[in-house]
Amino acid sequence: MDDLLRVFHERVRLPDADAIPGWVQETSGLVHRSYPPDPGPNARGFIESPRGLGDDPDAVIAEQRDFFAGMGMNVEWKTYDYDEPVDLAKRLTDAGFVPDEPETLILGHVDAVLAMPTVLPSKVVLRDVHESADFRRIADLEVELWGSNRDSVHEQLSTEQRDFPDRLIVTVVEEAPTGPALTAGWVRFHPGTGFASLWGGGTLPEWRRKGLYRAVLMHRAKLAKAHGYDYLRVDASEDSRPILQKCGLFAVATTTPYLFNVN
């Protein structure tokens, strides 16, 4: 597991290789930041500091906070439990950032997932989607499950799929193409890293424990394998973490987002 984290850190975090395609990516001293080139009212930027924060962490934090505040944009500082300094969490909260729910960084080999059996209920259909109407149904699912912003989810998936179709595949499970999305997930490919990252995966409560999440996981692992990727990465909630671990993946760190909202 230590080897997995090392490979992830070197291939993904240090080069900031998991930023959303098409976004502005900047290095500001030791800090990586990214944000949409044409931010709308619900836009959010991202910050990471995989190399630490140097001799004056508080000044660096304030500088990044003020950069995004000057743009009128909310921002998420994505932290990992091994980041330096060791009191990064306190320094962020002292600067006005608010912690969100922590997640578990899950890593592992694609082949481990492909070795696991999975069965999809006969009454439902799994398919990859490309149309705006499907992204709206996925956005509705995200709103119901997590309280996400409907317009933000729809815009991000639609724009990314249109502009970078070779970097993103979105999958939905449904009973009918006009009905609600029962579960949905997407896989992003990060060229040159060996990593494909998995996102989404939330399932309507009445459809949980029926194999839908596992089926979408298996499908995305097959897509990653077909595109030449060896590793999977998931930022997992406590609901999905046990399933992922049963499928041969490993919990290697905790990641906590710290949010600073200007709106």
C-alpha cells in the first residue's frame, strides 16, 4: 500500500495530473491551483500543496485565499493526511476555510477489480451516455443524494464530454431512458500517469445492495483496462469504501476538502 501511495504521489499529485481537462492550471510557488477558464456563478477552484508550504505557511494560505476571493470564486483546498505542515488543517481553518466531509483515498490495480464477480439485476440497463438530457438526469441524482448544484453538475459533465471525449466516459444505470438515473459514475483518464480516476457512483436508496454500484465499478475498470490504464483511484465515502476494499482496492490515506466560499 505504501508503494501505491508513492506512485500516486509521484505520478499524479506532484505534476498536478488530475486537474479537470480544459481548466487553467497554475503553479504558485509550492502550490498548485486550477479553475475553469470561464467561471460561472457556481464555479469552484481547487488548490493542492503536495510539496508542503515552505517557511511561512500562513502567508501562502492567505495569498491563495485572496487570489480566489479577488476572482469572486469559491475554492476548495484538497488536503491529504500526510501533507505538510502537520498542522495544515488548523492553519486552514484559522484562515477561514471550513472542513467538509473527509473521504478515503482508495488506490489499486485495475486487474484486481476485474477479477471480482458482478451481476446486474435483469430489469435494469447499464449504458454509457453522451447526451445533455442524460447529464441532466445524472445531475438530478446528484442533487437528490448530495444536495449538489444541478446546473454545475450538468455544465461540467456536458462541457468536459464535448471538449475532451477521449478523457471522460459517463455511465448510467436505469430502468428506462426517460426514467430517473438509478446510479451513475464516470471515469477520467489521466494520460502519462497510468491512473484512471472514478467519480460519482451514488445510488438511489431503494436500489442499494442490489449490485448496481459494483456493476458500474466493474464497467469502468473494463474501460480503464481497454484504454491502457493499470491503476484506479477513488476518493471514497464511507458508503463506498467497504465495497471498494472487498473488490481488491486499498485505503491508503484520508483526504479532506477545506472550503472557502465568497458567495
